[in-house]
Amino acid sequence: MLGAGVGQTLGASIAAPDRRVFCIIGDGAMGFHPQEIETAVRNGLKPIFIVVSDRQWGMAKLTQEMMLDQNTTMMKRKLPEEKLINTDFSEIKWDKLAESMGAFGVRVDNVDDFRKALKDAVESGRCAVIHVDVDPVEHKWPPGLMAFKMMHEEPQG
């Protein structure tokens, strides 16, 4: 269910109030339940939401691209935006939205800044949102088929 991780994170925060609970979620999925940031703040919950922002419905976009022009999509990894239907959306500044609701908010776009942001979010001692900008073309591509297959293999021995 798209966006279910937000509510599940609040539930886990209630179930384990002495632990920090983390939710890694896409910006599209987070867009279904952003008001729950305020719920967390109001109830003294301290989850940390890591919102991966590519400003698109990545799975829908890749599916459209593959169906419309598989060869160009495979070679260039994307099609021109005018060929696609409603797969992009406006930017939401998740860090600013979090701050407007009383949570800690920070925005990053690289690994080094992410490490500091994560440390700062934990040390804030309150609900936090880390807005992580990612490349929209690279992010929409799933891992290679063999890597994907290996991730889902049953453990041996």
C-alpha cells in the first residue's frame, strides 16, 4: 500500500518509545500522509523520515517509457518529458514542511552531508525529516536483473 510506511513508523514509535524508528520512503509515497509529521510532533513521537526525492512516479514513468519506446529508453535511459503522461510532480520541500509542523528538517544531496544530517536528526531528540535529493533518471532504474534475483534468493544452508 503506497505510503503505508508512514503510519507503520508511528506505530513502531509508540510500541518502542525508547528506540529511534527510521522510515526510508519515496517522495510520492510520503505525499499520501505528510500530515502524520504533525501527528508525531503532537504526540511526542521521534521517528526519523528519510524522504528520497526524485519528483516523479518512477515506476509508472519507467513503465510508460518502456511501453512507448523501449529501444530509446534502454539506450538513453529516458524519454523526452513531453512523451509521458503525469509522471512528474512539483517539488515539495520536505525539510521545510517538517519544520512548519514543529519537526526537525534538513535537506541533502550527497553522502557526506547525509551522514551529518542523520547525526543531527538523531541528536535533535524529536521527529525529524531528512529530504534527500536523488538523480531522477538513475533512481527510477531498478538494480540489474541478476542483482535483483540474488536479493530475493532463499538463504542456503
